[in-house]
Amino acid sequence: MRFLKKLFGLGEQKPVSHPAPAEVPQVEVDPNAAAREAGALALDRHWQSIGTIERDVIGHVISPQLLGGPAWPSTRQAYRVVHRPDSVILATEGLSDPFDDVEGMGNGFGLELFLETAHLPDALQARQAEVTAYARSWAFDILRTVATTVANAGGIAAQLERYGVLSLELPGASESAHLIAQLPPAYVTEDDAVGVLVGGPLPDFATDVRDMPLSPVSLVPVVLITAAELEGVRAGGRQAREALAEKLSANVNGHRSALDRA
């Protein structure tokens, strides 16, 4: 019997110690992941109704806010390109994202910015241009600077609601090679600033994005103005700004930033 027990391993069983199971790390679930995806799809549908969108976006390998830059609602800071028959739209993508890991605060800053123009460098007018090439344009430099200002302010929805159209100065134009190389001198002031209107004139398409998952989102135009017009706004304040927006609305270019208008 002892022989059979040894043969089939039926002898005394010695206790064997087993290591305690490792603790399973708790995976944090982003409470806004589904809303963020739904919002991106709603924006995508809206831009598709306006023009032909590039599937790729202009983004960053590392989100700028992780490197000390201004915080957008989420770490997704990108820009999209939309082609229209005679112009190109550059638009922010992420200012209306739900805030990272915070519930109940709606769709970010409640807006996305855009700049439309027919006056980009020749290489960018063709739809065959790579998306990243648009980052080397005056239009992108202006849009990115305005987006940075909006993010630093924690959004401008309240100001737009109160004033309708805002004006903004972008100092240090000479520090941007694209602005100096691509903008006519008439658009840069003597003290090295470029001016824009934010929120008007209104474009020829709907600016309210439907079906956003958490709260309303608007598309807000950024419109380049001349140095003389910026000086007029500096001197005349709100009244001059509103008068300029009305004149631009009546102009053939409307909300489109043009480099050859009077």
C-alpha cells in the first residue's frame, strides 16, 4: 500500500503556501467619455453640412496644458480644416469638450472658434495640401492665439452674451514669422499688433450646433481687421466696434477674413 501511495502521490500532503493575490488597481472611469464622443460627432455632422471636412486634425503630440500652457476643458486641443467652394475654414476642436473628470458643468466653454478666409498661401488653397501645413499660415496663428486667450479667460460666453461682438488685440505680431510674411502691412499696427473681431459678423451658415449632449454650443467667428480699423476701435470703444461689425456685414466678404478689402 505504501508503494502504491508513493507511486500515485497519495502520501501525506504537506501544506503549501501561496502568495496572496495582488490587489487589482482601481481603474478610474472618465464620467464624461461618452458625452465627449457624442459632442465630437455632433460637431463633425455640423461641419459636414457646411463644407468638406478633413478627417485628420491639427493636434499636438503632448497637450500644451501638460507643458504649462492654458487649460482647455479637456486635454484634447486640436484644430480642424473645412473646405468650402471658395474658402477654407480653420476651427478649434475641444473648447466645447466636457471638463475632464468633472460632471455637471456642461460642454466646456460652450463654443468653438473659427476663421474663414479665401486668402491663404497658394500651397494651401489646393485640397491636396497636408492638414499639418495649415499650421504654417497667418490664419492658424491668429486662431490659435485667440483660442489661447479664450482658454486663459475661462471662456467668453458671458462677454459675448453681454456685448454681442468683442474686439481683441494680438500683440507682438513680428514674433510670428507667418504673420509678418503673409499679412499685408496694412493689417499690422505701428505698435506691432494685429486686431480681430470675435463674435461677428455672423456667417452665412448656422452657428448653433444641435444635439450636443450636455449644453448648447455655438460656433464663434474670428474676423481679421485692418490696423486702421483697430485704431478706430481703440479710440471709439464699443460704439466703434459695433459700427465696424455692421460695415463688415454689409461688405461682400462679410465674416470672411480678406487681405485685399478696403
